[in-house]
Amino acid sequence: MISQVLVPLTLAGVVLGSPSFNVKRQITDLRKSYDFIIAGAGTTGLTVADRLSAAFPDRTVLVVEYGDFDEAPGTFDPPGSPPPAPSFAYSPAVPGINNRTAALRVGRTVGGSSAVNGQFFDRGSRHDYDDWQALASPSPQNGIKWDWDGLLPYFKKSVTFVEPTEEQVADFGITWDFDAAYGGSTPIFSTWPPFQWPAARTDYPELYFASVFFMWLANWLTISVTTRNAWIEAGVAPRKECAAGDKDGICWVPTSQYPDAVNRSHAGRGHYLELDKRANYDLLVNHKVTRVVYPGRGHHLRSPPAVEIRSLDSGKVSTANAKLEVAMPWLAKC
Ligand SMILES: *[C@@H]1O[C@H](CO)[C@@H](O)[C@H](O)[C@H]1NC(C)=O
Ligand SMILES: *[C@@H]1O[C@H](CO)[C@@H](O)[C@H](O)[C@H]1NC(C)=O
């Protein structure tokens, strides 16, 4: 297993390591050109890179990532752990709420935000995606609609969901609906840990208050089974499954973790670190994609673009050439 060469430096709060295959730290280490270049080693970028490099062994794939390998403890690991360092905190002013700001963590590491969150494996509600589709483009793109019904098959495909044990169900009353929400078989795992917090966690009071507004979140994170029952007694409707399009109410949210090892499962591990060596899959870390440069006018479709890349260490800007396609999953999120 590739991951065995990771060097744990847990005392520093951060584990930095890298797999033995195809990690590049300098532009000069890259091949002359790649068939596919992908900007960003997050959930989308690494999933696409994994699938492309497996489907086309004769084609080369490069992923360019701003961050590095990092296994810093998650936000909700034992008290005293440092917060996850490898993330950006965006805090834009939101006009709809009097220009107040909200902190939002965006992963800056191999694995992207799937590696730095609180290990929730979660989705929005149907209306979130339907509104998104309405805003983005009213007509289907290439036959795919980016609304709930269009995305649900891909949500289902994205994860291997492992049902809780009979004991967990007996102890905590966990509910889920496999057919409505899951069914995929991928190297990303979602399940429940074999324990629940015994009581409200006073070490994260802000999360407790946030949970009043996000009741679906309250259950796993800060509040015990007793408190869950109190919400239900207070009239908050329990839901069998919140990842199936309707998450108003209170429900059991699974976590992104390996079922046996009870450790974090994320795109950086599943779609890169734990793959068997693949000669056609390179990953450049600590570099930022600054622009995509199209050679010549009117040739967008015929001439693949060059990707401009800046080294975060030296500031040096270089270009990498794609023979076939450039994918910029992060643009879709802006
Ligand atoms: C929010 O900020 C914008 C841009 O600075 C400003 O035009 C607007 O008046 C502000 N809104 C409120 C409610 O302060
Ligand atoms: C977590 O567990 C999986 C499955 O046993 C293992 O492959 C992986 O190396 C573990 N990750 C860490 C960071 O220990």
C-alpha cells in the first residue's frame, strides 16, 4: 500500500508525507506535455483524474494542486488539537444578511475540502440544487441537468455506504434509506463510528448554538441521543434519511470514514494515495493554476490550451501543455 510510506509527525499536529508514485514538486519535473490537465486535487479533480487514468492507460493525466499532502487532525478531533491548517477561510460580505460575513473552509490540500471538514458525509436538500440549476443555466447541458434529479445518480455513485451494525442500530436508533440515497462502489467510504458523544460538548459552544439552526447537524456532532430525543419531543420531525433530498428535521448524518479503521476517508486517499501505482497519473503539489491560455484566436476547439502555473515556493510562472483537455472543477464552484 502506497500510504505506508507516509511519515507520521503527529506531535506537530500535521502529517506531511507523499506517496512513492508520481508526485511532482517542481515544474521542471513534469513531462513535456499531458493529454489531460486538471486544476485542483479536490473531490472533483481527483475523481476525474482517477477515472481518466484508469480508463485510458495510454493517456497521461496531470493534476495541479495548490496545497500539499496533509493529515492534520480534523476540526472535531480531541480537544486541544490544532484546527485544520490546510484550508482557506473565505468570508465574503453577504448583502442578503446586512453584509455580514460567514466563515467557510475550503480545502487547500490533496483531497480538497473532503480532507479538512468535520468528517460529515452529507448533501444539501433538493431545493438547493434545483435553485442552483435555475441560476446557472435553465437548459440541460449535454443532456445533464445540475438539479437534484440530475445529480442524485452521481451522488449515489460517488460513495461506498456501509450500513451500521445491528448493535449501533440498537444502541443509538440510527436510521437510513439505502435505496433512496446510496448504491455506489468507490474508494470513498461513508458510515457511522461505533460510538456517539455522551453529552453536549461544551468545548465547542459555538457549534452547539449553530446546531439550533441546523438541527440535522446537531445529532452526531454535539448532542447525545438523549438530546436528540428532546428535540423530537419538542416537535422536530425525525427523518429516516436526510441524504435523499429532504433534510428538514432531525436525522442521522453518516461520516466520511473507513468502516473498519474508523479513520478519515477522503478524495486524497481514495482517489490518489491508495491507488496502485499508475504510470500515467502525475500530481504537482504547491502550485497554483493562474490562467488557461488559448493559443491563437478561433481555435478553442481545435487547439488545446496551455495551463499557466505558478510555483508557491519560488513564484516562478511556467506553462504546461495539454494535448486533449483541461478540466477546471474549481471554476464550477465559483
Ligand atoms: C453592502 O455592501 C454593498 C457594497 O459595499 C453596499 O452597496 C450595500 O449598501 C451594503 N448593504 C448594507 C445593508 O449595508
Ligand atoms: C485508514 O484506514 C485505511 C483502511 O484500513 C488505511 O488504508 C489507511 O492507511 C488509514 N489511514 C491512515 C491515515 O491511517
